[in-house]
Amino acid sequence: MNALLLPGSGLNVEQNLSEKDQDKLNQLILFLRNRGYNEILVDSQANSNALRDYINNSVSANTKLDILEYEIPLITNKISRFDKNDFILLIDSLPDYACDLNLLNKYQSEYNAELILACTVEFSNTGFYLDDSYQIIWKNEKKFAKEESFIPSGFSLCRRDTLLKHISEAKSLQIRQLLRAEKAFGIPVPKFPYHDYHKLSKALFLDRDGIINEDSHYVHKIEDIQFCPGIFDLCSDAQRRGYKIIVATNQAGIARGYFEHGDVESVHAWMATVFAKHGIAIEGFVYCPYHEKGNVAEYTGHSLFRKPEPGMFLDAAEKHNIDLTHSIMVGDKNSDRIKLPYLRSYIIKSQYVPTGYDFESLDSFRRFIFKAPQIPK
């Protein structure tokens, strides 16, 4: 397999590579080599003898690295050697973080995408958005409470002929130009340092109101909480099987002015104590205070952190080292079907979903999930 390290990588230097650049380059090359990428083209906008010497002297013989000067004919000739059906891994700006490349390969095939990239949520309005089919769109009519968008996380797959066509027409290898020129798809992914990539755990994500406690509408007082039947058995079973327990909840009552952050956090602290008495450790709580119909200006508007958007789950994965591809989400509303194609989400029958649910109860969910040889997809 082939990879192309694009310009703007921070490697365009005339002098010796800094220790930071050397470390980042070493981690990236090792990461790629372990995933079968045995030829990497390094596109350097400057004629960097330092970079060439470093690569020649330091890189394993198992990996072939070619330095390309930033000249379109040279780049075109190199890429043209690859099979026309090949997908080339494009690496932009020497990423600080690793990415699950298997996800890009899987969903490129599933969506028949000419171009697909890993992306993450940032507090910025300079990025893009994703429609329900994960296709990239550049305008969003929704009003956001804060500036949020998806941005590339540094890794993308592009069909060889699509890349050659873009280079020929645009005379450029800039990722943003390529994204705007082609029908592209984005897969939201968490960011993990290279050295933590093999230290991930699976998690059981729980909605709160309706799954942990009975949903009596905008619950925010400890004395109003009644735990749902089967919740402690479910968490005990999950914990025994190596799942971390994480609560992910929309708390629009903050946006509507019904209660404040402190009320939510007090309830969560108390819940953690109750679960601990049952021998269950809650790894963490994440919640979103935003709502499009809020009364508190600061929290009124759309948010990529409000379920079913993926922001809360990417954030929790990064904080708690969670492998989302082996994790489960369970909730009682359709908004609990999270917009991450690789996170398995299940809905329990409720007042909000009287039909079209996955399981009648938490107990039936527990018995099926933890006794089945494989979790259904």
C-alpha cells in the first residue's frame, strides 16, 4: 500500500530537522509500516537535504520513502505508477495523532467514495459539516450556540485517478481544494497519541434519563431520582466483561433555564456513589447543555456535542482512552442512535420510542448482548 505525505507538513526545512519533527516523523512511519504501508512519498516544497539525509539514515529498510520536490510533473509521474484502482493514503500536516485507518478503508468501500477522510470536531466555523450519509457539505443553515465544525484530522483516502485529475486541473495538492472539488465523505474519529493507540478499552455508554433513572422530565434533584429496573445488573455484567461505564446525556434543561451545571454535576456525583455501593465504577459523565429552543442565550443553538451528533463521544473517547469500534451505546430515544457509523447504538422501548425499538427492556438487552457470541451489527 502507498502513502503520500503532503506539503504543509512542517518538514519543509533547509536546516537540520528539529527533535520534535524527527519524533513525529518516526512515530508516523512506524504507525504506517505496522499497517502495511511500505512505500511513502514525502512531498517537500523545499529542497531539503537535511530531510533526505535523515530519512536515508534513520528509516527501516522495510519501508521505502521517496522525497518528491514540489513539482507537479514529478508528482504526477510517481502517482501514475500505481494501479488505477489503488487508493492512496494522503497525510496532511504531519499529524500529531493516530487514526484508525481500517475505518477509512471500510467506509470507502461501503460508500463507494472517491475521497474519504478522518475528521474531528473543533470549536471553529472554518471547517465543514456532514449530512446524514456522512457526505461533506460546506454550508449549514442551523444556528450554532458556539462556533463548531468538523475539520480534517490529517488522514484521507483518495482514488488514484481522482487524485491525478485534481492535480491536473488544480495544479495543487492542497487537501481543502481537493475536498471542495470532489464528492467527499467524512468519518468522525477521536484523536489518540501514537503511543496510546494500543492501550484502548471498550465502553458501555448509557443515556441517563430513561436508562439509568426514570424519565420524569428534566430531572435535576436527587430526591426525584428513581433507578430503572435492570440498570445495576446491566452495568455489573458489562464491567465483568471489561467494559468501562460512561454516561452520555443531553441536558437541555440548562439551555431552557430550568437548572444549572451545578445541579447536573451534583446528581452525577451522587449517582457515582450509589453505583459504587453496587460495586460498579462509573468511568465518567459527559453531558451537553445546548438546545436549539433554549431560553439562555449562551446555550441556545445547535451543537455537534448534542446527541445524536458525535461530539460527546469523541470527547469521552479521548479523555478515557476508549475504542469506539468495540463499544456500545444504549438509550431510550431515537437521538441515542449516534451519528458514528462504527458505534453500535441500541434503543430500549420507551414513551418516546413505542415502536421501532431494539429491545423491550434493559434486562432483555443485557441477556441478548452478553450471552450472544457476537454483538449484532
